[in-house]
Amino acid sequence: MEFIFFTKLILPLLILTILLAALITRTDAYSAFVSGGKEGLQMAAELLPFLVGMMAAISVLRSSGLLLFITDLIAPLFVYFSVPAELFPLFLTRPISGTAALSITADLTHTFGPEHMISRLAAVIQGSTDTTLYILTVYFGAIGIKKMGRALAVGLLADLTGMILAVIITVWYFQNIWS
């Protein structure tokens, strides 16, 4: 009961601390807040073209059937390593789009149920990886970085490592915990 009461006070105490710090340092907190909001809107306006371009590219990839073609092409490799082929679209889309990957994860969970190993694997993969191409396109583009080859290689390697370890650890955990 005491913990719940404390958690409800965290945000008001944080705001009070910020206002007290502004008072002590004689800073105009309202002007600083408005200035920060203005900068945030400017940054959002600068990110919008990159975001629209990335979303259009993702839409073309899914609509053209290229994603399905690549899935069918590489699926035998997944079967060889005893990884469910149903996860392959998630492996492909996760580095590109968080929204697309989340919809695939939701569809897998709806199809197989939350207790099924495929759903568990999808959830852990979703949490163990990031949207590398999205991050590079939007954020690097917004600040003007043109050469992102090494960052792309490192990001995709980190995604691959996260996916492999997600499968290994999830299978190990749920086979050992329930046996």
C-alpha cells in the first residue's frame, strides 16, 4: 500500500523539484518550457520528410510482395535450424519498422495464443531488437549524417545477435522452467 502511494507521488514530486530548482537558480521556468516545446515542434517538422519517406518505402516493400518472396526463399534455412518459419516475417520487418513488427507479433499471438512458444519467441524478439533502418533514416537524416555504412552494419549485427540470442534463451528458458 505504501509503495503504491509513493509511485503516485513521483511525477508531482519531479515537477515540484524542477520548479524549486528554477526558483533557486532564478530561471523563468515557463519561458524555458515554452522554448523547449518550440524546439520540439521544429524538430518534429524536420523529421517529418524522413519519416514519410521511410513509411512509403515500407509500404512498397510489403505491397509489392517482395517481403513474401524473400520469406519463401529463406524459409528452408529456418527449418534447418528448427526455428518456426512463422517468425521469419518478424525477423525481416523488425529492423525496418516497429509498427509492422508489432502487427506481426500481435497476429502471431492472436493466431497461436499467448502461451504458445511462437508467441513467446515473437515477444522476446520484439523486445530484444530495434528498428535499425528506421533509426538511421530518420535520426541520422535529421542531423545531416550522410555516411552511415558502419552504423548500419553494427546496427544490423546487433539486431541479428539479439534475434539469435532471443531464440536460444527463450527456448532454453521455457523448456527448462516447465520440464
